[in-house]
Amino acid sequence: MRLDLPPPSSQPGIEPRASLRRRLDVALRLALPWVSLLVGVFLLSAFSGLPGESALLFGICLGSVYFWSAHLPESMPSWAVFLVGLEADLISFGPPGTILIALLVVHGVAHTWRYGLSRINFLPGWGLFAALCIILSLFQWVVACVGALRFIPPMSALFQAGLSIGIYPTLSALFVRVHRAIVNPDRA
């Protein structure tokens, strides 16, 4: 996580001092997305008996990592994605390591293409997210088939991909509001 304050602007104006309180505020604002995702993964896995809970967990994790890696990469560093993926893998009952790999792949794609993703509107970005969800859900399904040494019907992977794709617009709308509060709290 980068705790550097932005350089002073070339235009005159009142700039806040780089005090300890200001640095702590910036650090907490940048840590909000990945810390809330860590807590959310734990709460979703520990205290709910929802049907399709693992697919919902996958969708929320993928959507969160995709959005924050593309729009505010300082708030979703690679090591935080690794921690979230490790926690989700330890809590879920899926094939070990698949959520971790999926989150790191989504982080890498969104982080690499963040300049292009920030210039396009929502639908093409959602299309890229949908393609990633389908590919990574099928990857999980293949690993589960290999691990079980038998063919498992792919309906669970398709349900997981569909739920992940369907939940992303709601997550994105929520994250846009949070993004505004993180970047500029006075105008949130």
C-alpha cells in the first residue's frame, strides 16, 4: 500500500499538512476495500446458511477485486488479493487454491488493463468481467473433475458464473459510491 501523499499542486491553494493524522486517514481509506472484503468473506462463510453460498462468495470476491484493481489499484494490492484468496480458499469447500488463483488472475487482468477499463463505459467492462467469470468458473470445474477423478456435471460452474456476472452491476454501483468517498470525502 502506498502511503505517499500526492505532490503539491502547481496551482496556488490551501493544502493540508502531511501530519500523522492525515497519513493515517489516507492509509485507512486505501485499506477499506480489501479489509472490508476480508471481513465480508469471513461473515458470509461463517454465519450464513444461504443456498449457493460458495457461488455468491466467488462472485463477490471476483467483483470486488476486479473493480478495485481497475479503478483504484492502490486500494487492492497484490498481497491483499492473496490474503483474501487464501482466506476464501481455507473457508470454502472447493478445490484448494482455485479461488486464490482466480482472484490473482482477475487482479492481474484488471490491473494491467486499468487505463483502458477506466476509459470505456460499463457494458464493455462488464463483458470482460463476464468472460473472466466464465473462464475461471470452468477452470474451477475442471480442477474439481480432476480432483474427484470423475466427470462432474458442469451446472454448478455455470450457476457460479451466472451469479457472479449477475451480481456485478449491483456491486459496481455500491463501489462507485465508496470510491467517491475514498478519493474525495468532502464531495461524497
